[in-house]
Amino acid sequence: MASEHEGPAGPDFKQGVPVGDVPDGGMIAGHVDGDPALLVRRGEEWFAVGAACTHYSGPLAEGLVVGDTVRCPWHHACFSLRTGQALRPPALNDLPSWEVEQRDGRVYVGARRTPARRATARARAPERVVIIGGGAAGNSAAETLRREGYGGSIVIVDPDRDAPYDRPNLSKDYLAGNAPEEWIPLHPPEFYQERGIELRRGPRVTVIDPAERRVRLDDGGELPFEALLIATGASPVRLGPEFDRASPAVHYLRSLADSRRIAGAAREGGRAVVLGASFIGLEVAASLRARRMEVHIVAPDVRPLGRIMGPEIGDWIRALHEAHGVVFHLGQTAREIRDGTVTLEDGSRLPAELVVAGIGVRPNLALAEAAGLALDRGVRVDERLATSAPGIFAAGDIVRWPDPHTGAPIRVEHWVVAERQGQVAARNILGAGERFEAVPFFWSQHYDQTIAYIGHAERWDRLEFDGDLAANDFAVRFLGGGRLLALATVGRDQASLEAELEMEHAPVG
């Protein structure tokens, strides 16, 4: 890592670089007035934008140029090379961009450009938009409405007094103690104030009245709407009621408050039991190990993630966690928690000062069902994320939508998908008529390793494995009907981006 005294890395683009240093379709990293920058060539066109993704500062020079856009290698955010505009989440903020000039066989980067002007909202846009849920989809929708030039009323209602915040971080760096809490909010309060986005945090929506075009809150208030977005997310699956009185108490992780409580109960040298070998359970285990707790994972599965990711990744993830000191008890469930001990079905007894259950989530459908919206193991929406009620859209963990890549309705619970759906729903609230066609993507962090997963494969005909497990460098292709359904990678960001592009252009079989 460069020290703070070494100065910016790469060439100074203001001094120019030889044209031949950048091949057609290529890019190089450098700097402009000390700011990291990326110089990109497409034929006779040249572009200069910021070099670090505005999501988690991913190195865009290691990403993928697609047309006049660049995609981040870490979490697949997409930016315009012409303007620096953030086109697709998880990045929500734009990149800086600069003027570029070619002369005398060299390319020079000049003045910083004024941020691109946003579109003007359509004349028939609704006057009042209400968003139920301040998570990934709801926040993204509100931001997109303003980015698209919408000037009407926007109200986000969420019972979570901390929303909106970076939920994926709650089981990763924040819980591990590596990310301070000031990093967790998606924006400071003034961001919403300056944009006229009203946050109603604390009240809960109890009734959606599609006929009267209003929602009722549990504090007695009502909010009229002309357009409504339902983005109520999901809630953790809970153990039986006998575990609610367990000692120690069983923790679940969904909110910032949940993560705070788990972190507060973690103690170096203490003993923790994680129930469930899901992504959330495994990430919690890794975070608690970072806090130097003894960690045991109890799960009914033969191998962690085996049903979702296949045997190769299942065995790899188990070995990775075991190498960091985690003890697995597979093929087991908890029978009882009492007096600081978790008793398993086989009679084994595990001392525990902290118990966390990560056994899945269920979509929050009660509001939509009571409002009479069509359901299908989720809120049923069309390709534009419109529900069965006029003027009411849905996005995020609750929706089942017609996926153009598989040819079937699907529902997924991924942060990036929810953000991208919120973006599309917002544009359609303004009358854009845009189809939601993004390929699902998610990532999962375990110690210093990250699994990236692009696509959606609930089932598959066969798996193709390539790479070296021991070197943490591999890819698994999920194939069905002769088509690529999904790709899971570790250490192969470029392959993940290329698979995304392949699936975007593949005809539905």
C-alpha cells in the first residue's frame, strides 16, 4: 500500500499520455490534480472519470468497459463514461469527470466538468408519492425520483428509526468491529432535507387503501398518495415460541439495532452459537471470530450452502471457516436453550453466552395481502414492477417478477436487486414504461474472501468447476437446459462481470 507521502499513483493526465499507451477499449489509472482518475479509449473517443467506485471505492481500472459505460469489479455498479453519472446501483453517487483532448500524438485531461443536468420530470407525474419502507428499494426510489427531476412530494415511512442505512454491512465489517457506525447511514440527514425527501421514521403503515388512495399509520396519521411504492422487505424466520424465553436470549439480525445488540453482547474469549449455515449465519460467525469469540455453527444441512451453491463451494466455505477456528455441528438442530447451554437433538451440549439465529427470512406481505393485491409467494408485479392495483408499485424482497433471463417468475432477496428495482419503479412512477431486466447479483464476505454470484439458479442440471480451491481462485457455472443460469466466483471479478454481460444478451431458452 502506498504511504500518504508517496503522492498519487500513475501518470498525471494533465501532462498527457501517449495515444499508444491505451488500446482501443482499454483504460489506465492515473490522476488529475491529485485526484485518482481513469482514462478510457473507445475508438477515437476518450473519456476521463474518477477511478474509484462511489459505493465501496472499488478500483474501476480492474472493471469492464461496456459501450460508453464502466462497471465496477467488486459489486457491479455501472457508470457513464460520458458524464460520470451512476447508472446502476449499488453506487448511488456520481463520479467526477473531466474534459479530454487529443493532440500531437498525446491525450490530455483538462478541466473538471460541471455535473450533468438531470432530466425534467414528465408533466403528468403524480403530485404525491408515498414509499413504504426505507431500505434498499425505498431509498433508491426516492433518490431516483429526485434525480429524474421530480418536484412533487416524497414521503418514506419506515418503523426503523435508523433507516435508511447500509444493511449488507451489518453482518460484515460493522458487526466485526471494522466499520464505525458513522459509515452505516446511506446519507447524512441533510441529504434528505436538501432534496425534500420526508423521512417518517417510527410510525408503521397499518392499512393501504387503494380505492381512497391513502395509507393509515399506527400513530393515527394518514398519508394520501397518487403513486405508492411498497418496499416492506423481509423479516427473519424466528424459532419456536419456546426459544423466545431462552437464556441467553436468541438474537436475530436484520436491523442496525439488531447488529448493535449482537455486537454489545460479544465478548473476547466468550462462546457463541450460530443457528443456521445460511449466508447471514456464516457472515455472523466470521464477524464474531473477528471479535475473538469461540464460535460453533449448528445447522441441519449436510454442508453449508450446498443446496444454493453446490458441493464445491459448500466444502470450500466449510474449510475456510474451520481454518479460522469455527466448529460445525451439521445435521443438527437446537432442541433447547437454557442456563447458558444450547442442547442439540443428539444430546450434545454447547456452552453459549451469545446465540444468533440465521435460518432465513420471509417477505413482509401482510399489508399487500390486506389491500387485495395479487400475490404469488410474493407480491406479483409485471415487468415494469406494477402491482395489480393502478398506481401502486412494489420492489425489493417482497416482489415476484417475470424474469426475462430465465423466462419464469422469480423472487430474490438481494440488496443490489432491491436498489435496482427501486430505481426502475421510480422511473415508472413518472411514466417511463421501463422494463426491469437486470441480472440478479449479490456478494457475501467471509474473512478476507468474497463470493460473487451473478444470475439466478434455483435448480440446475450440472455444474462446471474451474480453478483452484486452495488458492481461493475459482468459478462455478450453474447450467440448465444448455444455458448459463448463474456463476459463482471467488477471486475472479472479471469473469463475474463477463458472465453478467453474457446473461444480459443471451436469449431466453
